[in-house]
Amino acid sequence: MANLDETKTSEVELLSVGVKNLTCYRNDATVFSNVSFQLHPGEQLFIIGSNGSGKTTLLKTLMGLSSKFEGNILVPLHETAYLGHLNGLKSEFTVGDNHEFWLKLENIPVSHSLLEYFEIDDLTGTPVRLLSEGQKKKVALAGALESGKRIWILDEPFNGLDRKGQVLLAELIQGHCEKMGIVVVTSHLEPVFRPTRSLALDKYR
Amino acid sequence: MLTLIARDLRANFRTGSGIWLPLTMFLTIVVLIPIGIGPDVDLHATIAPAILWIGVVFSVFLFLDRIFSPDLEDGFLDRIAASDLPLEKYVWCKIIVLWISSGLLLTILTPFLGLFLNLPLPVGLMCSSSILAGSPALAAIGCLGGGIGTFNRHGNLLQTVIVLPLSIPILIFGTKSVIAYSNGEPYLTWILQLSGISLASIAIFPFLISYALKTVLEE
């Protein structure tokens, strides 16, 4: 992971994620309306909502993957690591191949530090199709977050993880925020940590 | 980008079907048609360019459904679209991979299978170079079909309606060039036209295909 201390302080101060009066549509129906928030370095946003409340739609819109919205969005995409609720892993390849693929694609030196952090570094030679759901999630998270991007946007990252994995991820997120990163996370579960900010999407229907 | 091409080629080789099925499709067509026609050797040589070219078209279009839909289903495309890599480059890599694992392989095989159809080696080599010039366009058209095939509604129907008409000019120019060569007529025009179509499709189609994929990703 990139050493954030080396980045200029002015850049860290400028970094922010925000939306203003955001209304999203799906199949011509309004999913949620008038959502606004502004996140500064060091803050985490925990998006809570029932099934179908638009958590995934909100994250996709933040990442520019959906154009059916009204309102203003500010997300520095080149500084953002994103993982949707699907893992994007190729089942015929090994854990190591899958992990290294995403790093090579973004021209980042190959490192296995997050695989070690999630205690799955002994699986590097195993094909992904043989892994459990939780292990796949860990591989995908490691590949997405190892890139050293300062903003993390993660869709249901705690899904499938065991209690220990959830605690490890929560500590990773908090550690990232202490290094002036920004994290946006969705979940339909109660958070295992105390986020600095939270957003209940059900109120904005 | 090389990472992406290498990964897809490795996946094609590893699953086996990605490389071997286009080859077997090609072999089946080239072997079965002369057997069906019977032992008329002169007729074989006359229709050989058409048989070889039709074989190439079928082999390139064999897996249109499998070009983008696996990446869409496992969330790979979402991550690519959210990464710094432009979607057009990803599509371009897909065209290259489809071309290498069908068009390029068949180009190499064609002169030998031409002999099987009583086609003299020089004409076989000519046929192979026309396939080399035209198959990149076929791969681009195939990827366009694959991209449109991912639409939820009427995807497969649209795919057929778009892929078939687009591939007809390439088939005509391809066979025409070989026939012109064996009749001693000027043939270079046809090859140049094929190359032109190929270059244009590789340049233009990635933008159309990635637009189609973006529409699918929004749903």
C-alpha cells in the first residue's frame, strides 16, 4: 500500500467525496431522492438500508457506472478503489494470479501484504473455484485495496466474512481512515465498528 | 493491456474449448463439405475458397455469447469499468484475443487444408493471406455481436441481425480475391479493401461495443 505520509498535505486536504441533492432512478422509478453528504479525509460513511433501498445504486452512481441521476457528485475517480457486491474473480485462475492481475492492470508493484493480512497467503496456488464465499471476498478485497488508492468505495464488503474476517476488515478500514483516507461502505448488517458517519437510505425514499 | 490479453489467452488455452472448438469447427466444415459433394476433384478446387472462408466465418462467430457475458456475470466488467483502464481498451483486447484464437490460427492452417480440397499451394497461400487481411474485421464484428448479445431484452436476436449482414461483404471480398488470383486477374484491390475494412472496424467498433456494455452495466 502506498505510504500516505509521502503525499503532500495540500492534496490530502483537497481530497473529498461529496454528493448534493442526489436523486437516482432505476427503470424510470425513483430509488431515493435528495441525498447529500460531504466526506473529508479520515471519515468513513456507513450506508445502511433494507434490501432494494438503493445502496448499490448509490455506489454505482458515485463510480460513474450509472447515468440515471440528478444532482451533483464529486468523486476523484483516479484516487478511488471500488469493489461491487460481485467479486470479479476468475474461477479458473489461482488466488495469486487473480490478485496479481488487478495490480498489474493498474501498474502497481505486486505485493501480497493484504493476502497475508487476511491470512490467506497460503492459498496463492489454489484455484479460486475451490474457495469458500468468505475466502473469495477476502481475495477480491485484497486485490482492490492493495492498490493504495486513498478513497475506498465498497459494496457489502462484510458479506460472507466470518467474525474474525469482519473484525480484520473493520480494523483495516479504521487504519485507512487514520491515514487520512476516505471509506464508503454499505451493509444491511449492524456495523462491527463505530463509523464516523452513517446514512440510512430508507429515509430518502 | 498486455496483462489483459495474456490473461484471456491463458484462459482460452486452459479451458481448452476456447482454442480447440474453433479449430474443430473449421476442420469439420472443410472436411464434411467435400465428402458430401462426392469425388468431383475439379469442383472441390472451384468451391474451395468459399468453403475455407465460410469455415472461418463460422469459427470466429462460434462463441459470441462467451466473449463478454462471463465477465459481466462475475463482476469483472464492473471492476474494469471502475478502474483507470478505459472500457474501449478492454474491448480492444477482447477483439485481439478473439482474433488470435480463431482468425490467426486458421490463417496458418488454411494452406494445408487447401491441399485437402485440391487447391494448389500458391492459391492456398493466397487464400490464407486474404483470411489474414479479413479476419480482424470478423473478430471486431463478432465482439460487437457479443456486446449486443448481453442486452437483457432481445439481445440474441439483435446479435444475429447485426452480425450476419456485416460479415457478408468480408466473405464476398475474401472469396473474390482468391478467385481473381487463380484466374490471373488483378487481386490486390480485394486484399487492400479487406485490410481497410479490418483497420476501420478495429478502430471504430471498440467505441460502439463499450457504449453497449455501459448500457448493460447501468441496469
